[in-house]
Amino acid sequence: MAESDQNSFRFVYFIVSVALNIIFIANLCISRKALSWSARAAAEAEAVASISCSGHGRAFLDGLIENGKPVCECNACYGGPDCSQLLPNCVADADSGDPLFLEPFWMKNSGRSTVVIPGWHRMSYDYSDNSYISQELEKNIRKLHAITKNAVTDGRYIVFGAGSTQLLNAAVYALSMNMSSPESRCRKAFLSEFFKANQFEFHGDASLLRNRTSNTIENVIELVASPNNPDGNLKKAVLEGPSVKTIHDYAYYWPHYTAIPAPADEDLMIFTMSKLTGHAGSRFGWAIVKDKNVYENMLQYKSLADSGTSKDTQLRALKLIKVVLENGGRGIYNFAYKTMRGRWTKLNHVLSLSKRFKLQEIPLHSAIIPEQLEEHLQEEDSNCYKVLHQEANILGREGSSFDAENHYVRLSLVKRADEFNLLLDRLEELVSKEDQNQTTRSS
């Protein structure tokens, strides 16, 4: 009798298990059916991502269509339908700071970083709280700085903008509202050019203004970039006084590029998505502001300029920052650091063999710097930019662009691996010619 009851129990248990599995499978099928509209979008994205471009290009959903199929957009110096052809005599462009070295990280994390945006998403100018700012994104930005330990956000306000340039303009606008005189002297020329207004005047290097022995400095806005581009030095404001306002640009103040000795704790600090995640095309940045009046004036500028930052951009930024936050940021920070360290090591090895060029010395606080200076040593070769361009077909940026001598040139190391490898090959070839030229002169 006991054995019969046990068999009956097993039978009932089996029936219940089968029933639960059927219910689970049915719910799964229903759920999949309910997600059909996003499945189509995902299938389109997967189809484009699967297009082969020989590892030297990408196809994109918004790219050109030929014969009903998206075409490959090739990396620099590659061409052909599948980007397999290396173009001869191509310029090695080390001028721009397009941070595409992070692209492999996002390809590896494509599932977690992908955003599907339905047609009805955030059609209004405002969020439900009548603001232009996603509260969830703001919360995650504060969390980002907390785990990175690169900025103080407690008791501060946050403003979103279309990249650092717009935020710099908003900051100048906001700070100048509280100045006694309508004229403010900007420490960056491009701000004055952007505004094209008489109330702003560019006065160059702030240290030159400080060294003047004339009257007290008044109505000045100083822009401090730290780490400085291109030498990587951490900077502090040099001007002081009740009529001096300061904007701190911390675009490169991330573990990718420098050690973080302490959280930045300034009145107005600007950060940008492009140098954190590499998504320069998303045009997103944020300012951390201590003073409420300055914060409200920056919001007023944003309201007049563009009625707030794109909701689609904010959604993408939220998704990307959530990926960055995984495992305490170790994923992207370790990848970025190893990549930049590897590039610096290779570049340093090549130029250590040269008697004609040398690299700048890395500051002790720096972990690795994405954009470095080369120094041209020979007296007759006073313009390093021209020498690299004419003898090695390398395009850098002249030292004069940074108020330095033209025997300096900046070379960007933050682009794709294809661009960096081409730069390295050209430098190796240029350095190898030194021995050949020396042998020719000796004979």
C-alpha cells in the first residue's frame, strides 16, 4: 500500500512538472510574440553588423545603400567594396583626436550596450517633471564619479550639453551674468570666435595676465584644462581675485589617460562622453556646478540654444554609462589603459632608436597620455611638423597650435588600430633612414 502511494505521488509530481514546463514555454512564446516589433529592429541591426568589411571597416544602419545592401565604410587608408585594399601613399593622419581606440570594447559588449529606440520614445520637449534632464542619467553620472573618484558631486548641480564646447559657452554665459562689467576676457580664443560678440575678448595665456604689474585683474574667466592637452600635465588656476571666475575642463580626467590623485572639487567642472566611452559622435557632456545661480543661468542658456539635450542621446548615454559602471568600471578602464600603455610602449621603442627625435617626458602622476609631443632635435630641422609630413607622409599638429615652438608636433594615439599601426610603420621607416643617411654621409 505504501509503495502504491509513493508511485502515485511520483506520477502526480511528474504531471505537475510537465504542466509547469508547458506553462513556462507558452509564456515564453507569448512574450516573444509581444516583443515582435523590437525583434525586427534587432534583426536589422544584426544583419548590418554581420556584413564583412575585412576587419578594416564597418557597415552602419544609417550608411549608404547600394543594390539594397549597406556598403562598408572603410578605415583610413583602406578601400574597395570590402575594405581589403590598402591604399598606397596614404597619409598617416595623427592629427585628430577621434577616440576610436575604444571601438573593440563596445563591439565585445554590443549586447549590453545596444539601445532600441521606438518611434514614440520621448517625443515631448520635456520629461514628466518638466525638465530637460533625465533623472536616471543624472543619478548614474553621480554614481560614475563616485566609483571613479575623479570628481565631487555631492551638493552640486548637473547640466547636460551637446559636448564640451556647448557647455563651455553656457558656462561663459552664466558666469558673465554675475560680473559687474559687460566685458569679460575669455582665456580661450575659440570661445570668442564662437560668440563673435564685443563683450568677450581673448587675452591668451592666463599666466601672462597674472604677471602684469598694472591694476587688479577684473572680469576675467579663466579656462583650465586638466590634464592639459597635449602635454598631459595636471593644471590649476593661476588667476585670483573677486572678479575672476574659473571653468575647469576635465575631459581627460579619467583612468584611461592619467592617474587620479584626488577627486576634482571645483566650482564649475566640465566632462565629456567622448573621452570616457569614445562616443564623440553622440555629442554629450555634462557640467558639475556648485553655485545655484550659475546652474540656473546655464539652464537658461540651454533653453534658449536648443530646448535641452536630445532625449535619444540621453538614453544612449544612460545605457553606455551603465555598462561602464559594471564591475566598478574595471572593464572599460582596464581595456583602455592596456591599449594606451601598449601603444605608448611601442612608440617609445621606435623613437628610442632615433638620434633625431625624442618623446616628451611623462609626468610622474600620469598613467598614460593619449596625445604626445615629439621633439625635433637637429638645428636645421626646426619644424617637426613639416619634416614628418614631407619625409614620412605623417600628419600631426604643429606645436604653434598649443603656443609651443614648431620643433614640437603632437601625434594622436587614440584612433583605430589601423591608423596607429600605419603611424608606427611610417615612424619605423623614417628612423631606419637615419642610419642609411649617416652611412651615406660617412662614405
